[in-house]
Amino acid sequence: MANILVGTASWTDRSLLDSGWYPAEASTPADRLAYYARRFPLVEVDATYYHPPSLKTVQAWRDRTPAGFTFNVKAFSLLTGHPTRARSLYKDLRTALGDPDGSLYARDVGPEILDEVWRRFLATLTPLHEAGKLGAVLLQFPPWLPAGERNRRHVLECVRRCAPMRACVEFRNRTWMEEDERARTLDFLASHGIPYVSVDMPQGHPSSVPPVLAATADLAVVRFHGHSEKWASKRIEERFAYYYSEAELERWAARIGEFSREAETVHVLMNNCCRDNAQRNAARMAEILSDLAVPARSS
């Protein structure tokens, strides 16, 4: 199943570094990324949601990974309608706003500064894009963005802003994938060639989206958030503190194996980033998928 790439969301969070997954000799950012890239062909950069990366940092990602390695990059929070720490804005833009503190939304910065943030964020990703190492920009929309014509136009505008870079879309409001709206949502994405991000996540919350696998473009993305009992917690370590069992991984691998026939490329990303849960689950998922791809011997 060569069209399935398996990886994790992040390779640098503190709990992972403390887990012992990296050997002692992988003691620098360059060493850790190189170690990760020898084990997985794909990674999702989540840190960019909290703070835009510098050009130097992105160039380092490009240079420290082998040919064919793929980065998916999560869009900066301000760009997808989430509250954003004012201190995370580019310094000169923050100064232009009067050096505010606390959190800001797009409406607080105005269209001109928002346009400039978009421009700078995407320009910074250019080294990855030009090197063929940028898989997609992950546009994760907030729980307060329900399905509807106006919001479909907003999603499309965000995707078009990313061009020529590819964007994929993850919803966190259940109305997009409820039974009476699901076909409309998927048809909308397919009509514009926008990859849908399928999710496995806790159910029963306003942000819960059902675990529907759907290919709406040649690329399909599946993100595994786990099933923490503390999904509503504001502490990342609690929200994603989940380890998938062998039985769960086998069930999902079978589904993904079948699903992979519907898209040219499938990105599978473990986002249960608590210690080395994601890395161990991703490695095992890749092993199971590899075993499924080997034809059984005839007796």
C-alpha cells in the first residue's frame, strides 16, 4: 500500500522528548528531525497553529529531511477563525495594532493585517512547497463554524488563499457531517477538489465529528485524535492522552486499506500526542498496513 503515508502530529513536543523515544544521541533539533524522518515518511507540523514559523526554520525542515519526505502544516490560528495570542503575531503587525495583549480574532486585526498575515505565513512555507515536501496546509475550522452557505464560501476563500499550495479541511462542528448535511458537505469539497480530513475522535461533544472516511480529492487525510475522557480539557496533555489498542489499530488499518483505493494518496496521522503514544501507534499502524499489503500464501 505504497500510496498510504503514516506519521504523527509533531515531533518536538515536550512530553515526547521526556518519553525516551529519542535516543540520547538525538540531542539537537536537527538530530531529532533526522531520526524521525528515518522512521516515518510524513509529519504534521502543529506548532505553526500557535506561532508562525520563521523562514529559517522552514528552510531547516527542508534541508534536514530526505527527498520524498512530506510535511503537512497546520494553519496559524488567526487564519482559521480561532483566538490567537497577540504575542504570537508578527512583531511589526502587533505594533501597528497598538501592541495589544491577550487574545485576538480576525475581526480584531482588520482585513489589511489579516491579508498580510496570510501572505507572510504562506510565503514562509515556500521552501517546502518548491522542494515538493509540502503535502497540504491543514485548515482546521473551529467548533463555532457550522455548516451553511456563508461558511462554505468562507472555507472556499481560505482554500483559495493557499493556492498554489494545497489545503485540506478539517471541521470541528458536527453539523458539517450530520446525516442530513453530509452529502452536501462532501459534494461541496469534491466539486472544488478539496481534500476532506477524516477524523477519529471522542463523540458526544459539540466539536465531535463522526469517523467517516471520505475521499473528495486525489489526496485523503485521516487524523487520529484518540478517545480521551478529558476531551473538553484545555490541557493538551489531557485532551490527547490516549493509546490505541492493537484491536483498534487492526480495525482501522483494515478500513484504511480498503479506503486507499479511493484516493491516489492517503495521509494517516496519529495526533494522540501524549509522550510517545503517537509514535508507537503510528509505527504499529504502518506495520499492520504493510502486512495487509502482502498477499497471503496459498496452501
